[in-house]
Amino acid sequence: MSTRLTKALEFANYRTTLNNQQAQLKAKTQSLLSYSINGGTFTIDIPLITFCKQLLDQNQKETVLLDVYNNPIKIDIKDFYNEIESRYFEVTNDYYVEFEKLRKARKVHKVLDLNEKGE
Amino acid sequence: MFAHNNEEIDYLRLAITNSLLIQKNTGIKNITVVTDPHSLKHNEKTLGKRFIKKAINNLIVVEKDKKFKNSNIRLYKDTSHSSKYLPFYNVNRCDAYDISPYDETILIDADYLILSDTLNHCWGHNNELMMNWKYQDIMYERKDPSLDRLYDMGITMYWATVVYFRKTEYVESFFNIVKHVRNNPQYYKDLYKWQGTLYRNDYSFSIAAHMMSGFADKGISQLPTTLYKSFDTDDIHKVIDNQTIIMYLEKPRAPGDFILTKWQGLDLHIMNKWAINRFTEEFLNA
């Protein structure tokens, strides 16, 4: 096999590994952005955080939100907001760090955090 | 968990390994495993009674139905390079409701490795019964449409791999239907037209889900976590720690050829049972 073809196949393997690793990282982040409370489950995202902040600014104490199953869940806004806000930043910061590490990895073993022998 | 060994696969060893992962990653200590005298005796010899007790605080020993064992045979693969027909003993999984001593239970397969605490989202949930029909392969471009429905035009297939349930009247009725399907497989096979002769809990749970939803598709709520799975053509390369493994994934258009992936912080259904058995030492020491 020519060197050019070997290199092209190596690069294809690298891209497949990288794409899969990025998808895995995204899935892990989405899972960590799921928050369950009072029998309901919420996906922490910017609209939810913004909406809760708005309710908090209106001095509301309790409210009913629809969770991912569209079930009505009663929550204490202050506690809920504090929890989802801190979780959001914690998770997205970790995502950023891991994502940057992947972006800079140019070899399969670096994408996977292994040494050259695969150990 | 239910764990009944066959001639090649040590399911109880898988369940013990998984129990220790559950304790480490979720903090759950109340773990019940249903097994049989033969599987238990083998593991008492290889791992020791004390070790088993440390992993599982409630071990239930039942006798196997030998007739079922000899009739339910499936093809097991250890990558594309090796495969074998072996007994698949899964007949008592539908008894989980009666066997479980808990108000809330998460029923899982022994080979569904718990590498995160995401299942803790289930406790105290408003939904009394949850299981997934949606799944995601760990190699994102691989698809297998045969896993979506009982047959091409049939009902959606739910995965009995992970089931959350509370002890309520509704859930009791659900499990009664699952048992009815198990006891009358030929009738339900004709009605729902699942393919092949193998009895799978995925089929009986899907049929019960369909019936208990008023014969509507996808009527039972899904778990708040995604079900990630690998294929039995994949393998494990290395166990890094109690949340991280490196997997060999078979390329979809090149059987027998693999790429590597690092899987971290998400629970994973590993279909290649031999692969887990090869790495139990590493998992136990992780």
C-alpha cells in the first residue's frame, strides 16, 4: 500500500474516533444537565435558567413548572434556581475543558488519553 | 438483577462485578440478585462467600426450569470472530415485582454496567413505571432497525434492560401481563408476530407496555436516562477506572475491523458477555 493511502486511512480512522469521542462527550454533558426533583425531571438549559431568574426577580417563592414528561412539578424557585445555575456552569466548564483537549489531539491515542502503546 | 450461568458465561460473576460498580457509582447498597444453586456454588469457589456478600446484600436462590433452559437457545458472539449457541435463561425476570423486597426498584441486566449515578434520578419519580424504547449505540453511525420494533410493522420495542418500578396496583397488573406473555408465548407470538423462536423479555415487556397503555404505542414513560448499548461484535480494550473503559467498536462497513472509543461516566449495555468476564478482575480492582 502506498504511503499516501496509508496516511489517508490513518486520517480517516482518526476522524472517526474523534467524531465518536465528541459525540460521547456531548452525551455525557447532556446526561449531567438532567436534574430530578420532587418526582420530576428537568433539562437544565438557558431558557429554564432565564425563566427561573425572571420569576425570582418578581419575588415569586413557589411555582409549578412542566418537566420533560410534561408533568406539573411544584418547586421552590430560589433553591431550584441556585441548583440549576451552579450545575449548568459546572457541567459546561468541564465540557469546555474536555472539548478543547479533544480539539487539540491530533493522534488517535491522544484523543483517547492513552500512550503510544495504547496503555 | 437476574444471573443464571450457562456453560460458557458466568452471569453471576457479571452481576457481582456490576453490584460493586453500583455501590461505587450510585451509593446504592440494597442490591438483590436472583440466581441458582449451580451459579452460586461456582462463584463461591472462585470468588469466595465473603466477597459475594460484600457485593450483594440480598441473594435469592431459585431452582432453574430445566425444560425452558434447554429450549431457549440463542447465538452469543464474542466479536465477529467467534460465536456459539448457548442456553439463554431469562424466564424468571417477569417475577421481579413479586421478588423485589423494595417499594421502589430498578431492575437491570447483569451486563448493563453502571458507570455513573444517573439512575439515581429515578428515585421518588412521579412515573410509577419507566423503561426505554429509545436507545443509542455507542458508535453513533451504527444503526440496527431490527431493534426498533417487534417486527417491521409491529409495535415499538421497549428494552427490558433497565426498568424502574414502584409497587402499585398498575405496575402489578403490568407484571401480570408480562407473566401471561411468558406463559403463553405461542399465542402472543402469533398476535404480535415477533421474529424467531427465542423468548426475550424485551418482547414480553413491550407487549405488556402496549396493552397497559390502552393498546397505544409508546404509552409508558421513558427513563430520565438514555440507554446506551454496544454490540456483541465489540470488545473491551481496557478498564481505566470505575467510570471509564476503552472499547473496541466494530466498524459498520468493515466487519472484524475496529476503532477505539473512550467511554466515561455513562451507563452502558455491553452485549459481549465474554468481554466483561475477561475484565472482571480489572473492574473489581477499579
